[in-house]
Amino acid sequence: MESKNNLGIWMDHSTADLINLNSKNKSRSIVSNFTSETKEEALIKSEILMHNKRQQMHEKFYKKIGSKILKYNHVVLFGPTNAKVELHNYLNKDLHFKDIKIDIEPADKMTDNEKDAFVKNHFETLHNN
């Protein structure tokens, strides 16, 4: 079994970049299926349908991310939208995540190097306090 450690997740509603600084391939992305085409298609049909479709797609997206989080002790969610808060609320409803510490931090759009530095800094600051 993989050793337990820290994970950073930069996310918005369309992409989640999983950043494990202890891994050889540091970053891995999960992409939401709720694209602008899906939104356009659902909008044409109706506002209620679009809302339901968005909820279903976000839930699938959050479930995929959640399955990766289970391997870690401590996770920081960061990014420019409220997707990180929605994911946190989604995970709080599931007892599988009760022993995983999850932090939420605001952040803007970032390059991959900035994301790596953000995650490294977040966990180093915690361990030094």
C-alpha cells in the first residue's frame, strides 16, 4: 500500500491538478465532463435540466477527486473558484474522509511551478509551526 502523505489540489469547476511533491510525476489532472458544450446543450433544453446536469457532472468530478484523496493524510484544496468549498462539503458528507485533514486556501490561476511552490510552502509552514 502507498505510504500516507500530503496532497495539494489546485482546482476550479473544470480541472483539478493533483500535486504530490513526493511522487516522481508530480502533477496529475482530472478534468470535469461538464464542458461549455454540455452547458450550451442543456441550456437549450431548459434551465432546470442544465442545473441537474451540472450537479450530476460536478458530483462525478468530485467523486473522482475523492477517490484519489483517500490515499493521503492531509490535503490542501486551493484555486480561484468556490469548487474547492463544494468539494470540501461533498467530502464532509462521506465518513471515508473523516480522518483526512483538509485545508482550503484561496488562490488565483497559477503556473505548474507556482502550484508546486504553493503546496510545498503550505505543508512546510504547517510543519514548522
